[in-house]
Amino acid sequence: MQSEVVCSRCRNILLYPRGATNVCCALCNTITQVPPPGMEMAQLVCGGCRTLLMYTCGATSVRCSCCNIINHVT
């Protein structure tokens, strides 16, 4: 089974096999760390710049790393 994470540089969605500790982006060659097992992630689109953001489930807000707007999670 595969999971996904957003590239820490270009924001492309990266798929990786379970058990991986990091994944290399095919577009920009940046290595992004994978969240530890059991740490479920969710996604939302930033209300300021429309960037796809990933965050840990249970968070109440997420700060966009591109435009610094704080997005409230419903």
C-alpha cells in the first residue's frame, strides 16, 4: 500500500511505500522526510495562495509555508 506526502520544495504530491523514511521528488530531486508511522496526515488548500498543505490529523490550524497565512481546520 502507498501513502503520500507533499514535496518540501516544489509542493508536488509524492507517493511512497509504507515503511519508507524519506522520498525523493522526481521533479526537483529534493528529499522529503516521511511522517512516522501512526501519524495520520490530512490535506487542505491554502485560502491565501491555493497551495496544497499537508498537516497532522487533529491540528486546529495550519500555517502556509508559502504565504504565512494561518488556515483554520474544520
